[in-house]
Amino acid sequence: METATITLAHGAGGRASDELIRSVVLPALGGASDMTLCDAALISNPGERIAFTTDGFTVTPLFFPGGNIGRLAVFGTVNDLAMVGAVPRYLALSIIAEEGLPMESLRSVLREVGNAAREASVRIVTGDTKVVGSGAVDKLFLTTAGIGTVGGDVPLLSPDQACPGDVVLVSGTMGDHGVAVLSAREGLSFTPQITSDCAPLAHLAGVLLAAAPSLRCMRDPTRGGLASVLNEFARAADAGFEIQEDAVPVRREVAALSEILGLDPLYLANEGKLVAVVGPRDADRALSALRAHPLGLEARAIGTVNADHRGLVVMRTGIGTRRIVEYPTGELLPRIC
Amino acid sequence: METATITLAHGAGGRASDELIRSVVLPALGGASDMTLCDAALISNPGERIAFTTDGFTVTPLFFPGGNIGRLAVFGTVNDLAMVGAVPRYLALSIIAEEGLPMESLRSVLREVGNAAREASVRIVTGDTKVVGSGAVDKLFLTTAGIGTVGGDVPLLSPDQACPGDVVLVSGTMGDHGVAVLSAREGLSFTPQITSDCAPLAHLAGVLLAAAPSLRCMRDPTRGGLASVLNEFARAADAGFEIQEDAVPVRREVAALSEILGLDPLYLANEGKLVAVVGPRDADRALSALRAHPLGLEARAIGTVNADHRGLVVMRTGIGTRRIVEYPTGELLPRIC
């Protein structure tokens, strides 16, 4: 018999746990799940090279304009695989739910997990569900792990391969996810509504790989935003990164809200964008390829790699001055993903 | 500069996050980690068949006699892989920490993760760290995902292959982990102290696989204990499972405490034991093999599979009566793993 809320019995490993999996989890995930009731899934012929990743998701609220924790949990892990050039294949889903969580909340999140998995062409093959007492977790955390396969022709992508003269690309506007979650959390509303960019990037990444043999590295700028990714790249490459303020695409409403709240879109999280470094000869072709893709319509070349100010990111402003884009140090927006 | 406690900045994806990973996480994990600072790890030649699993760990307290959340997080996932006949190879570690957690708590847990990984011969290749505000999680949750390789000669292990006449084995005493955690939580102390059985089972499982070609299935009886595993087996096999009460090994002190607290060791969690079903011809050899292993010294044959009372588990008591071992329904002991 189904209860209206999650109870500790649902986490006890007995009948109630079994019923939760059979009557709520698996049906909600729908056709996206091959999950056996066994504790581990077997995968045949995974390929010569595989990519492996994990990510925990603690976003609050669970649903926000343009997305929810279920979609983030799928796309976040899919995107980490895509950024190393892998084709995402299999997901493992770990659920930690709070006693008293409405069953309908769990069900609706898991439906989104299932839909997102179908959209991203990944199969959820194994999982785990824990329930903790009221107050021991805030509603619901998801952790996903993923396995992707890496084609034999995919080069090793790593920011330490970036070198002076390379071009820095972004696939679209910065800061949408961060502002969407913040608005939802603070009860702010805008017209037009700012929605999360939450999307699976594997196809876009594949297009970029095919278009740019000199692709050095890709990264999805989530927590810490573009500023964090560029600083990591600059350190790893031991090179300077110089970007043009005017070239960084930011939606007008995101820019306006950021200004009001004292936030900088460069530091805000994205969940459906990538930053890439490519050799100069491939830059135009890479940019055209991104722009021809629905997820890259607003792609831009935003700067270059140089031999000056090694390890630092510098932004040239509209009025011609230059300022250092610091590695984020503060707490920014907690529980943004 | 290291702070004495975890702060939200440690979860923000910037400098503090980076420093936490470099100066606390990686050193504490020690040689057990190949973790790159990249979001996904690449694995070459993983093998023809791989096993994939995940498990979340929410145990309270973080340290208890005989173990801690770090060892559980490694061994729990290693054991899920071992139970399908895989050799555990790679782990992904996801950390969700509460703001204000003493840095030393995180560090000591991660040292245990590192030690446990070395003991179990697995490499931690990727990870993720999130920090949530005070009150949004109780101290520290870990989620591990694991990949194991499955040898070409390993049969498909599944409880639906159990058939009448088969023999049920357990590798040792039941209920130690559950009682150890409960005692720690309730501040109960005993002489001798009851300690968790928390241990990696892959080597023991390999020994059993080699000794018993007719091995049908193995399972580690964690949440819900032996009662839960046998009920799952009975349902999957559509067969009856009959066990002898006298044959189930239970430490005297575990039995005594269970009696006082109204608990049944059959329903208590174990973290270093396995339950196996083998064909009758292999039963003696399997039992000898288990007993020759340090983790199986107290292995016993506890019962058989039969064609009666399909889907049910029945226990024959010391005085000759029979009672049904119900699938656990209640909340048992939350946050036991």
C-alpha cells in the first residue's frame, strides 16, 4: 500500500523499500531504466576506453524555471562525460530522501530523471535509495555516476594542451542557470521569465570534436561559472587567457538582474553551455559548427590564449581597460546544482 | 589558508574548492587516488564485461566500533561488485558535507576511504564535493559508484537460478554491524565490545566462485539483514528457502543485546558477510573454501532450497517448530549504512 509521504520504512531494505522501487521508482523512470533489482549492473563490451564520473546534486528548490534536480542530475553527469569526448551510455542513480517527503515530489523528480535520460540517450542501469530521518537532509539529494565510451579517434582533451594563439569559444549565454535558480529561491519574478539552460551537451560536443581536430579541451562552466573554468584552464596551461567583455554573451535580463543583485554573470553557474579552446586554424569552423546546432546558436569566440600573464585570466573591457578575472573565492550561490 | 571547519566557499567551485581538493581530499586519500582535477576519468581496456554499481552512505555516527562511514562507502560498493562475480577496480566518490563540519572530521573520514581503497585494491579515479548550508544535511554523506571487471569464465549469478536441493551458506556471524552502530549511537558499552564486521568481500567471493562451479548467487546482507536477502532470493527463485535456527551463526554478545533490545539478528545489517546459494554437489567444497579464508572462518551451511512454500522463507527452530521469516516491513534501524 502506497503512503502519501516517504517513511523510514522505505529505506529499511525490506518490503516497503522493495515496493518503493517497484511501484514508484521504476515506473517513474519509465523506459529509461534497465535497473535490475540486483545491486550491480553488468555491461558487456563497454569499449576500449571508457570515461567514468560522478556528481552530487543538492539544488534548492527541487523545481525551478527551466529545470529541476532530476534533469540536472542526468545532464550534469552526461555533460561531464561529454567534456572528455565520451559518448554517455550508462547512469547509476543514488537517491537520499528525507522522511516525510511527499511521495508525489519523489515521483515527479524521478519522471524528470527518466525523461532526461531518454533525451540524452543514456540508460539508468543501477541505483540505490536511502531514507534518513526528518531534518537529516533537506528534502532530496541525488547523486549520479556515469559511464561513457570514448571512440578510438578521440584525442586526449586536456587544458594543459592549450597554447598561445588558441581561441576560446563559448557555446552560448552565460549565467542563465544561476539566475533562474536564484530567482526561484528568492521568489523573484521577471518578464520574460529567466529559465535555466539545463541541457545535455554530448551531441554538441561531438559536433565540435568533428569540426575541430585541434580541439584542446572543453568544460561545462557549472559552479563558479566561466571565471572558474578559465582560471583552471589558465593554470593548467600555464598560459594567459584574455577575453573581451563585449564578446561574452549574456542575456539582457540576466545582465539586468545581476546588476541589481551585485552578481557577475561570469561567476554564475550554467548547466547547458560549454567553453572550448581550439587551435587558431580551426576556430572559424568550430564556431560555425556550434552555431549550426540548436544548443549553440549564440556561440561566440570570446578571447585568446597568450604567453603573457601566465596562469591569469584578463578581461578587456568595452572602454579598453583590462582587469583580472579572479578565481572565485567566496560562497557565491550555494545549492545551485 | 585552511579553515578549521567546512564553509560554503568550499563548495562554490572556486579557489576554496580547489584548495579543499588539493590540500585535504587528495592528501587524505593518499596513494589510493588517481583522481584528476578533471570532472571525468578515462579508463583504458576495462574488459569485455564490466559491473557498475552505486550506493549512498548516511550512517550515524560517522565513526563506530570496527568501522566508519569511509570504510563503509568503499567496502559497500566493492561488495556489491563482488556479489555479481566482478573484481572491483575503480571508484567514484561523491561527498556532500555540511557547512561547519570540522575539517578534521572530513580529513579523518577521507583517510579511512583511502586506507579502505588500498585494502580492497581499488583506485578512486573521480569525485565530486558539495557543501550545503548548516542543517541541510547531517554532517556528511558519501556516495560511491564502482566499476569492476568480470572474467570471461564467470557465470551469470542470479537468485532465479536457485533450485530445490541447493544449499544456503553464510560466511559468518549475523548482525554484528547493526549492533555495533546501534550501540555507538545509543552510547551503550559492552565487554567485549561488539564491532562492525565491515570488510571487503571480493577476495572471499573469488575463492567461493573458484570452489563452486554451481554457485547460483551471492549477496551481502546489509540493510534488512539475512531475512531480507533470503526473501528476495525466495521470490526471485520462486522456491522455498528453509533455514535451521541453530545453524545461523550469531555472536553470543550480539544475541544477548538483540534479546534485550527486542531485535532479531536475522534482520540486522552486516557489512562483511555474504550469503550464497550453491548446488548440492559443491556445498561441502564451498563451505571448506569459505572456512579456509580469514573472512569466512565461521561460515556455515544454514539451510536448503525446496519446492514447498514457494516464495517464502521458513525457519526450523531448535525445538522443531517452523515459523515464517517475514520480509522486513518496519523501519528497523535507520541510518545503519
